[in-house]
Amino acid sequence: DTEVTQTPKHLVMGMTNKKSLKCEQHMGHRAMYWYKQKAKKPPELMFVYSYEKLSINESVPSRFSPECPNSSLLNLHLHALQPEDSALYLCASSLQVWNSPLHFGNGTRLTVT
Amino acid sequence: AQSVTQLDSQVPVFEEAPVELRCNYSSSVSVYLFWYVQYPNQGLQLLLKYLSGSTLVESINGFEAEFNKSQTSFHLRKPSVHISDTAEYFCAVSSSGGSNYKLTFGKGTLLTVNP
């Protein structure tokens, strides 16, 4: 069982929809991350939050909007996505940014139609 | 800048055979090294890590990896694999000093264990 919980597990959305991905951890970690993973590829970093503040945005298109309401929660708001955005979206957390191992959730499998 | 090279994209082996998954890295500063495993339809799980100290690190399920600074390698080994070890394995590196702490992943090695 993973200690990082992501919902939903699967999501199908049209290009005009607005949806949100959610991530939760209760390990007291102060760094949280969003990654995007395409099939047979390694995860690609999208965003990093440290102490609830956005510290890294890897030039992600504005149709992806992250939010960190508190130290346990991380959201990714989606709007006007493209079919090429279909992927596995992984959330991760660590004690502090980068200096300790990342704990990953099982991801949300997103399909954009 | 740091980088990770996983030399084999796929490694097929028979059950109970030994296996080695190769990983080389480059970095201008001291590093932390990790192996993550990803089973089908799941996220990544930390398999083992090298942060400091003993250069040989072991996991609870029989895998081990050795940090070799002179060869800039962190190869993953298991003396006898099981069908359940079939998965994608990612080697990753982050810098332990300087301004670039970002975790960099290799492209992954698909280990397939056949009966």
C-alpha cells in the first residue's frame, strides 16, 4: 500500500472540460511534486512545492494549474487539455525538497478525448 | 548538470537466474543514488538508496546495488529472480550539494522474468 493517495485512479475528459486531480499524504512531508509519465518513459517533473509554496515550475503549459491548500494536500487543476496530455500523472512527496527519497502515489491515468 | 544512463532498455531472464541492471551517472558534485521499481499500472516504489556510508546497499526483497565512485556506476543485482520481479526499474540521481538538487531519472530498464 502506498502512503501517498491519489484520486481518481482513472479520468476521461473532453478537451473543453475542467477537472482536478487530488493527492494526499500524512507522513509530515513538506515537499510535494507532480510528475507526468508517458508510456514506456521515465517520469517528467512538472511542479514542486516546498512548505506549500511553488518552488519549481518546469515550463508547464498554463492549462495545468497546481494548488497546495495545506501541507498534506496537492491538487492539479486541468482545463482545455489536448489529446497529447493523456498520460499517467504521479504525485510524490518527500521530507524536504530533494534531500530525501520521494514517495510516489499510484497515479491518475488521464485520457483526453 | 547531472545525467543517468541505463544501458539496457530490456533485460529478459529466466526464473531463478541472476540479473544485473546497469546504471551509470555523471555529476560534477557529490550525489545521492536511487533505484525505483514500477509494477504495471502502479506508481514508483523506492527499492533502495545510497546517501552516504557503506557503498553496498540492500533491499528487503533480495536486490542489492553497489556505489562505485571511480566508475560512476550504481548497478542493481539480484542472485536469483522471481516471476514477481517483472517490472520497470528506474535508476535516479540527485545532487547532495550545490544548487541543483533535482532528481534525474534514467530511461528505465524493463526486466522480464520468464518461467
